[in-house]
Amino acid sequence: MKPHHKVLIAAGMAATLTGCVSPENYETTPVQLRTSSGIVTCQLYTRDRVLWDRSIDRPGSMSVADADAICKQEGQRQKDGG
């Protein structure tokens, strides 16, 4: 491979990496949801990014998976106009 081809490949890779989607660019203000187990704090993203919605704080008795599911449900509720 010629040296200038390596430079072009490296430049293309750098352009690809800088074009990555960063979740931080889509964050909204965290919301707190009252559940029967306690407060779940959710990091929601823009309405078209519901799959990224997740818990950032939860009661000790609640699993991360359950807290994340609650946050995804809230994100979907908001997306649907609720």
C-alpha cells in the first residue's frame, strides 16, 4: 500500500469516529418518578431516542433492569404525547 493511501484511510477513519452519535448530546433534564418501591430518577433523551432512556438512581430494593424498564416506559409515554 502506498503511503498516501494510508493517510487517506486514517483520515477516513477519523472522520467516521468524529461523526459518532453521542448520547450526551440528546439528554434532557432528568426526571424523578414515584414508584411503590421509592423514587426512580431517569435520564431521558429526545423523544426519538427512547431506547436510550435509563435509570440513573433507584431504590436499593429495585434492580437496574426494573428501574430502566420504568424509565423506558416513561420515555415512551412522553413520546406518545402523554
